[in-house]
Amino acid sequence: MSQKFKQSFCHYVQGPEEHFERHLFRHGLHRISLPVSLILFWINPQFFELDLLLIRRLGVSTSRRQFRGEIENYRRNLRRSGNVLKRRLLLRVSGERLLQFEGLLSD
């Protein structure tokens, strides 16, 4: 059985699996909006519901194809959500930043 992304990522960052979502969320945020995003997350975590759902789905991915598919679904959902703050001000995780980690999975 293939290793899940969550396990591979936690091994890569040398962190416990209990902190997977928090670590990947921080790694995935756009750098330019990182401070504002973290404050907004502290004030209103629901704002990042779509982002956290993506992170949970990535965590159970076992292949690069599945990983990329989850990011594409996220991008489609983001376009449909119409949230201008998320899109224009980059208050969200970046698919490109997350794709940097797809190499932790084997195909």
C-alpha cells in the first residue's frame, strides 16, 4: 500500500502528524499575504474552510495524480465561490506552493 501524503509530509518537515494541517496550511499560504492570513485565521478560521478541506484531502492522497486532482478541484471551487478577498488579495493557500510537495508521493 502506498504511503499517504500526510505521513510523507510530516516526515519531510520532521513534525508530528497531529500538526499536519497547521504546517501545510502555513507552507501553502502566499508569502505576500502570510501575516494577514494568519491573523484572519486566528479571528475567523471559517474563512479558510475551503483551504483546510483541500489540506485534509491532500493528506489522504496516495499518488501524484490524486494530489494534482485535489488541487485542480480546489481551484475550480475557488473560482465558483466568488470570494474576491481570497482570490484578489491572495488570502488563501497557493496551489503552486502546494504542488512543490507532490514529489513526496510516488506514482
